[in-house]
Amino acid sequence: MPIFVFLFFLIIQTKLLLAQQDKIDLFKSRMDAILVKDKSVYKQIAFTDTALILFTDTTRKFPEKIIRWKDMDAYRIQMQHLSIQESFNLYQKEVLFNPSFNSNILAEPYYERNKEKLKGYKIALDAGHTACNFEDAKTEAKFIEMDSVLINGNYQSTQLYEAELTYITSLLLKDKLEKEGANVLLTRENICGGADGISFNTWLEKNMQKDLDSLYNSGEITLKEKNEILNKKNLRANFKIYNHIDIRKRAEKINAYQPHITIIIHYNVDADNIPWNKPSNKNLNMVFIPGAFAKGELNKKEERFHFLRLLVCDDIDQSYQLAACAAKSFTEELKIPLAKQNDCKYLDEYCSAIKDGIFIRNLSLLRLVKGAVIYGETLYQDNIDELILLSQKTKSYNGINYSPRIEDVANAYYKSIVEYFENNQP
């Protein structure tokens, strides 16, 4: 073999090895910084000279997915562009991945955005919780009820429930986004119920038996668990099932819409102030992105699929960029500081911190939604100042009275979205 031919192949091989090492370094850094909360997770993934291997359990005896480094780019492109269901089908097909390309993968259309900042962008807004009224919120355990709160010189009783706050926020934010040309999906189109508009009480009466049968047939619950839920008639246990199903429906609705970004809207409380029957002096903002898989959270095939999807695709990077914009905007617009990891016990137990105000947590909806996604937790509803502001419902939207403070929250989300797209155009 002539020396120049040998040198040519040597250079090519060296470049391939360097590119492979770059991928390994990227994936390892994503695992260390974002994806792994408990060290046991590391036992279910291996990086060899030829492939990435994902195992069914920590014994590492049964490889579920093997992706050769030479096929990784093709796999990543497909995972990035196919729907969640198509990607999951691809994941389940075979252990050794064989690349194929989908002709339906299209480039983003170009939009002239001189007049409308968000023209052509698709944005999904998920207003957290499902309560139709304050009594429903008690079952959901997402409410504030206090006696003798001093408001405008008078002691008054105060009632707030998060499902109403998030729903109004989503309506106000939708209006602002659409004025700038965005296409907006609301997962909760009505104040009552979840993604399908069915309230918890209606579900109990008409849908619970059917849904429990479906969960049992799919293997998500055992026959014993199904019968216990039916026989105990425990509202909290029943609501847990209802909420589990609703989160799945929200994710399916969002993923079918294929948004550029997804905003999950929640309001927070001081976790140390339980049962929230007196005001708190604490008030913080925080934003969550997907990751932080804990011990036992790769037991199911679907969980392992999402772990791999987050590992090889760019969703985490985009979600962090969106979270950074949100954290900045929350602070500037709401005049409330960002939480630190030691501010709340649950942040230390279940989350990993990237920086002040931005945390990683393996919440179901964060894990199930494809693309850039954040889970916002603005202000503490039980904070003495916020409690007073949120109780002053001096404005109305479609017959729902609300506080101007909610406009501040909607504006904070809006500004963060605009900043994100200014810096991250498709």
C-alpha cells in the first residue's frame, strides 16, 4: 500500500475516533450534570469502543438497546424528529439499531418576523391541576384557606386554589403570545377538568372502571391494586389514578401538536408552612427541567426509552436555555429571588441544581414531553404579601375574576419566551 494511501486512511480513522470520543464525552457530561440523581443509574448504561449499551437492570446481564457509534448520528436525528410514539416503536424494534431515514423529516419554514416577534412558532401551555372549584381543590390538595388575613385594614378569610390561578395565567399568556403571531395550544381548554375536560367527579362516575381496566391490561397496575382502588373508594387514591391518566393525556396532546417549546405553569407554596393555614414570610421562584433519574426510575422500558432520548437528543440543552430565560424574567418581573437547593427539603431530596432557581427533576410531564420544556413554579401563594395581592380579584376574564398579580406572572413568562426565541431561532 502506498504511504500516502495509508496516511489518508489513518487520518480518517483518527477523525472518526475523535468524533466518537466527543460523543462519549458529551453523553457522560449530560449524565453527570443532568440525568443521574442516584449512582445506581450508571449501572444500566455502558460506553464501549464500538457502541452505547442500555441494560434492562443493574445486573447488566440483559442489554435492551445497543447503538453502534457509527450509527449514532442517524439514531439521534430520528429520535429528534420522529414523534414520541414513532421513536418508542423504533426503540422497541431490535437491540442492535439499524439506521434508516424518514422522508417526512422536513426543515422549519422561514418566517419574516419584523412585525410579529413570534410568527410561526408553536407554543404549548399546560395549566397545572384540574379542580373545577374550591371544593374540588380540597380533594386535589392544592388550595390555600386562611382566616383573619389583614387586607386593606380589615381581617378577612382567604381562599385560593392553584388550578384557577394557572388556568387564568394560561389564558392571559396565550393572548399575549398570539398578538405576536405565535400559535398556542392550551392543554386545559376549560377551567374545569384536565386535558380532556373531564372533571374528577365525572371521571369517578363514568370513566374510572374503564381506565382501571386499561391500566391493568397494559400491566401498569396489578389485579390486586385495581381491586383495592375499586373497593376502598378512597378519594385521594382515586384522584392519584385520575391525575396519572390526565398527565398522560396532556403529554399526548402536547406531543401531537409538536410545539417548539412547552411551558408547564404552576404556583408554589412554602413547603415548611404545611397545612398552609397561616401566612409565610418566604417567597421564591424556581424552574424545573427534565432529568435527575433516581434509584429504581429505570425499571420500566418506557422510562429507559425516555432516559436514552434525553441522553442523545438536544432537548435538555434547549430546555436549559428556556429555563435560564424564565429564571431571569421571574426575578426581574416578579421582584422575587430565586430558590437555592438548601431552601427546600424536597429540592435536596429529589432534584439536582444547575444554578440558583434552575433545578432538574424527573417529573412525569417533564419526562414525557418532547422538545424544549420547563415546569415553572412562580411565587409562594401563602406568602403574606402574595396572599393579599392574589385575593384582590379586581379584574375579569370570560367571567372569571382574578388578581392583577396574575398578569405579572403571565408577563414574566411572556418575556422569557420572547428572549428564548431571540437567542434560539430554528
